[in-house]
Amino acid sequence: MALTKGSQTTLDEWALTANTAIRLGTELDVSTAYSCKLDIKAALGTADISTGQPEIIIQTTGESSPTTEDWITYARVIGPATSVAPVLLALNATEPVGETVIACTSPATAFGNDGKFKFIKNTTAANSEIVYQVSDGASIITLLTGLANEQTAAASTLVDINHATTEVVMQWSFDINCTNVSRIRIIYNANYDADGPDVYCYSAYTLNTGL
């Protein structure tokens, strides 16, 4: 018997949730699915210490047209967390889709920690992205794989935590059994740390609709 599953689809595009704000994500209809793989990414966007920002709350319901009391929390996680303020570094040039060598000024000072995920914050939030840095030089950093979006000196800022292992991003993947679930939603809570940073969050899903 063949497995039937859809392609990965964006649920909530990268968007800013300013500190102390709360963002309610898009409701996802899973009434015809056996299971749902839900992927969530979060990144710090400002140079503020975070005790755990944001809080991500995944909720499910068996109701096809749910009211407030029909939702129940499936999981909740927090992060990234850091006792060191993130560092923001501007790009020095326009970098096209697919580029792996990114021009910036003196990256070794703040971005010399290779083998880590970093965040590129774009003024058009949907064009933000997570990248993985493999090396740095006097005026460049090199990425493991190419950019998904064009990034420019005017619109794009590299964000990192100047620490060997602590990252400015966190990523989670959940496999949700949808046998008795009709809808899923995510709450992005940037009020978990009242004096913490602004955050950017993203989610995507893949449905298994047949066995």
C-alpha cells in the first residue's frame, strides 16, 4: 500500500513578533490527514539578552469549527535563550539567491564562531532566513549552502550570539497524530520575557493523507 503525503508547505511565513506582543498563527485544517509533521523556527532579532524568548504554544482541537474553549495545548517550548546579547552585523553588498560567500566587515570580531546556525534578518520579514556558517575571513563569512533569498546591504542584517555553541536560532519538529485532530494552530508569545528581544518565527507543515 502506497504512502500518500503532500509536499512541505509554509503555514506561517517569517514575521516579526515585537517584544511583549503575541501572534496567533494560521489555523491548519488536518481533518483529512493521518498525521502532520509541523516544523517551527524562531530567531532573536535585536541585541537584547533573552531568558527564553519566544514561547511557542502548539494547540489542537477535534472540532471542525472550534471556539475558544475547544483548543487544548499539545506542546509548548521556549527559546532561544542567551545571557549574552546577540550581535548584529550589516552586509556590505547585495548577495544573490544561491550565494555562499557573504561580504561583511570584520566578521571574526563577532561572527568568528563557525559551525553554527545564524539568522539573516530582512526588513521584508518574509525574506529572512536561517543560514549555517562554516568559515569566516577578514571581510566574508562562508555558508554551507546558498541563500534562499536575495539579501542586500540596505535590507539585511546578520544576527548571531558571540559564543562558540549558543545559537541565536532554535528549530523544532513535531509529528502529530491527527486521527482525532481536526485543526492545529500555533501561538507565538514574545511576552514571555518582558525585557527580552524582538523575535522572528516561521512554521511549515507536511500532511500524510493516505496509507
